[in-house]
Amino acid sequence: MGTTTALSAQESIFNRLIAADVINTSSLTGGIFKNRRPKDSLKEDIVVRVFIMNAEQVQEGVINVNIHVPNLNLTNDSTQPDEDRLIRITDIVVSALKDYRGYDYWFTIKVPGMPYPDDNNWFSNIQVEFTTLLK
């Protein structure tokens, strides 16, 4: 019997977003990626990345799902987040991940979309709690 790896937990979250058709439902201009966003991306992207995972009998982990959206293009201030797009995409992702049960795992939302500045843009951070039993 084995341990669910952090990478397989990440893969489960990634696959759920693909199966829920988040790209088309949200009209995402970019893509969904594992671990990191493409360098210098100017599109709306979702990045799935493991934060922590244990190897206890009841395995628990936290996977970050970050939604990157370019700032608004205002005449005198381009530091303002595009809150409408952040809210829309975050709502769709939360809906796809909330209280989801797979064959031998389940996950739920721990943090439902906290906005953070990221250099010249903003992103919404969703923390997903991943749980499975040690196999």
C-alpha cells in the first residue's frame, strides 16, 4: 500500500478543473497550469500548486489555486485589479472544487479567494483542502 503523493493530489485538482470545463465556462483568456504560470503571461491564467501534504494515516494537504488576471488599463493608474473578472473566475473555480468527492479522496475549499498583488497584477488565491486515506 502506498502514500498519495503531493503531485497526485495536485493532479486531481487540475483534472477536476479541466473536467468542469472552467476555461470555457469562465471565458478564460489563458490556461490552467501546474506549478507555475508561463513567463511574462499577459493573459488570465489559473495555476495549481501544492502548498503542503502529509503522510499520516489520514492524509491531508493544501493545494493553492491561484487565478491571475491582468490589471485594468486606466489612463493614469494601471495598478487597479480587474475585480469583475477576478470575482467571476473565482466563483466558477470555487463552485467546481467545493465539496468534491473522487473515488478515494475528497476536497473542499479552505480559503475561497483572497486577493493579493503580484508585481504589476493581482491574483485570487483559493486554498483547497485535499483528504484521502493512506493506502
